[in-house]
Amino acid sequence: MIKIITTEDKYGYDIHSLFKAFFPSEDVKVIVSSDGKYEADEGDKIYDIDVSVSKNDLKKNIYRMLSLETKRELPWGNLTGIRPTRIVMNLIEQDMSDEEIFKYMKDNYYTSDEKTALSLSIAHREKEILKNIDYDNGYSLYIGIPFCPTTCLYCSFTSYPICSYADIVDDYLECIMKEIDYVSENFKGKTLDTIYVGGGTPTTLLPEQIERLLGYVYDKLDVSKVKELTVESGRPDSITREKLATMKKMGVTRISVNPQTMRDKTLELIGRRHTVSQLVDSYNMAREEGFDNINMDIILGLPYETADDVRYTMEEIKKLAPDDLTVHSLAIKRGSKLAEVLKQKELKGEQKGDVFSSIKNTEEMMKIASEGALSMGLTPYYLYRQKNISGNFENTGYARPGKAGIYNILINEEVQSIVALGAGTVTKRVYGYDGRIERCDNVKDVKLYMSQIDEMIQRKKDLFS
């Protein structure tokens, strides 16, 4: 274990994140000891870190020390936050030139030339895409449907198996409608810019339930200025032609049909209960029903996948020609459900080799995915990072002109208030005049959410009072 000794309880998250970025397979623990005493076990590696300096100087010092020790440089330098493009966006707002921003990022964060250029190009593209968004008097709406056919082993979102909850879905929608009533009463006169129905897997709903939910949104809210209505349809095993036809009839403009990988063996390993063939059939069916803005997600660094697997996935996706492609780097923790399953397979001899060494994204994989997206006419338009992300890389969305997911940018850059409905969702209030953000959450447990729906609504009333 790596033990980091500090004398004060501050900057712990940043310290831990930087050490994990350099040593992803090691257990890292930050220990606060005012007198410098600590317990060390055999094999522990000890670092004494001086936290009396500013956070920026601290991160610079740690980065230089670990870079020298490991003879490695990280693509995002000493950045530990999840929104690097937001830094660049703020610098653009300060009228800094691209050259000045490039130098600032290099001098302060040690970001690579490639990642600096990427964040700069995305920030400019985001600025253009969001130019007609009503920041001061607008909001976006998120509706969470926390049910899935099965739960993918890597998933960290609120998700419950639809087979066990089918008999309460209608009651759950009634609670969502109560929250919609709150929005209708309290956001009159405000501009609703985007609507995003996510999950979970919203297409676990029956066609009549989809129509009922979206119909209620139309009845209660002013949707005349909505620029985008997305429904995640990520699991091919939840998609039917009737559901697609219903969504199209109800004005859905953007959907997701997500493969994650085009290798059946990996799909089975990560708990996706569908085949590549089912994915292709669902995608083609969506095109036949008239959807002209389809997103696909893939994940790099899936267990035991190599650069050749990524190359194959990109070649197969190119045949389908999606309008939007999100490239994720797998973020996984020891003790997660996926890690436990893989460890059991390894112990049983079903998989060979160290589990965590098999979960590895590389610069080569990122390049294959990036070049593949560009070859399809897709350009990067949003970007975010996660803690413990494989290879210290990022998640990037690529899209054709005019097909970028506006909500994706809004939620990641946190420049507009988002009212979130449903179990496990988080509402954000953005104060435009100073950039301050306040949040309130709905409880994750579906039945608890339903029994406490009045309290969930009151939390929003308090937040926006």
C-alpha cells in the first residue's frame, strides 16, 4: 500500500487522485498525522507531503516528484477535476488568445500538447453550440427511469431490474408526474431548452407508458423552445419497433443505441444480455422508424480487450454510421461488482492473468477511437473525466455537424440549471451572476422515493425559493 502522510486534513482528494493516476493498480491511503506518527506495515511505501503551500503549488510539486520517480508524464498533467474544458472555457471568456491559453495550461497543469489542443477545440465548439441557450431565464429537464433489463457489471448509476419492479412502474410514473406538476407551477415563464430521459434504461417502459410520460410533459410544460428531446435507448434488448414508433410520434429527436463493444464475448463478460447482432438490428430498426440523430457509446479498457478489439469495434460501428459517438474510458474500483466477478473467473481458471492489468486503456486505443470517429465525419464536442479513469484519459463525445447532444454539454459544463426528476437524480441550480452551484438530490431507492415524493418536491422548492 502507498501511504501518504500529511499534517493537515486538506487537499486529500487531489493528493489521492494524483497518486492513483500514477499508480492505478496500488491501494493509496492519505493519513493525517499532526505529530508525524503513523503505522506502517511491511511493504508499505511512505510519502511525507507538505500541505502548507497553496493547492496549485502542492499539485505541481507532487506531479513533478512522481513524474521524475516513475519516468512518466500524464496526458492531463496534474489536473484532478472532471471538467478540464471548463477551465479553458473560462479563459476564453476572459478574452485570452488560443496561444495564451495553450501556454497557461502547459505552465500551470502540465497538460500534454494533444490534450490541451483537444480541450481548446472542444471549448470553442461548445461555445458555438450553446450560443442560443437561455442561461439567465432558462433550464433543462432530466427525467430518470431507474430500470434496466439487467444491471451491467460496470454500471454505477441508479438501476433496478425491470422484472422485479414491473408492477410498480405505473405508480413510479405517477410520482414523476407530481414532480412535473411542481415544475409546471414554479417554472412558468422560463425557457425549457432541453429534455433528457435517462436511467437506467427508459426503453424498459412499455410503449403506452412512454406515451403517457411524454404526453404529460407536453400537457404541463411549455415545450415550444425545446431544442432537443433525448431518450436513452441504450440496451438493444429493451428496444422494439413499437417503442421506437411511439417515441418518434411523441417528438423524440435523439436516442442512444449503445454497443459498448462489438465483441460478443466481452458483452457476455460485462453483463450485457444482448448480442452484437441484436444491436445492429435495433440500430437499423431505429433508422427505419425515421430517427436521424442516433448516439452510440463505446468503452475503452474493457476487461481483456486489446487495441485490435477496439479497432474491430470502430470498423463495425463505421458500417452503421451513427450521428454521435461517445468514447468512454472505463473507470473501475477494486471491490466493484465487475472486479469481483472477474476475480472469481480468474480464481476458477475461466480467465487468465491479473484482473486489473486486463482493465487497461492505452494511448493507442484512444488514437484508434479518435481517428475512427474523425473518419466518420464526427468531431469532438464535449469531454469529461472520472476518478480512477483507465489510463488517466477522458470520455469524449463526437458528433456530425448539427447533431451534438446539447444536454451533454450543459450537464458537464454546469452553465444552466437542471431540474432532475425521479429516483437517484440530482437537481442543480446555477446562479448565472457568479457561477455558484447548489444541489439537492432525490433518494436512490425507488420505493423510498415514491413514499417520500412530497419531500423530494419540497427539496426543489427550497432550492429554487
